[in-house]
Amino acid sequence: MPKNLNKIIEEIFVEKQIDKLKDTKKDIETILGKDFFNKHIEKMFVKKDRIIIHTTTIEAKTELNII
């Protein structure tokens, strides 16, 4: 039973592309730092196979575009 639940949960994560979001968050944190992510990013989500990141300032958006 637990194996079936794990498979179902894993399929949901793949469908919702949560792994892609985690990888993107990790990349941002390694390049720009955890403080940057916590202070400057309001939310991050997937919409139509694209990662959308809402930032607090235009400067933060510019830095994300550079990387």
C-alpha cells in the first residue's frame, strides 16, 4: 500500500513539474544566495510548461534574467 501511494505522489509531482521548480530554486540559491531568494522572490510556479517567477523589485527581475 505505501509503495502504491509513493508512486501516485511521484506521478503527481512529475505532472505538476514540482521537480523542475525545486531545481530552479536550488540553482537560484546557489548562484545568488538564499537571502536573495527569500527577500526578492514573492512566488514561483509553472504555467504552460514555463516557470513564472514574481519578484519584489525590477532589480531582482533583472538579476534573474541575467542568469
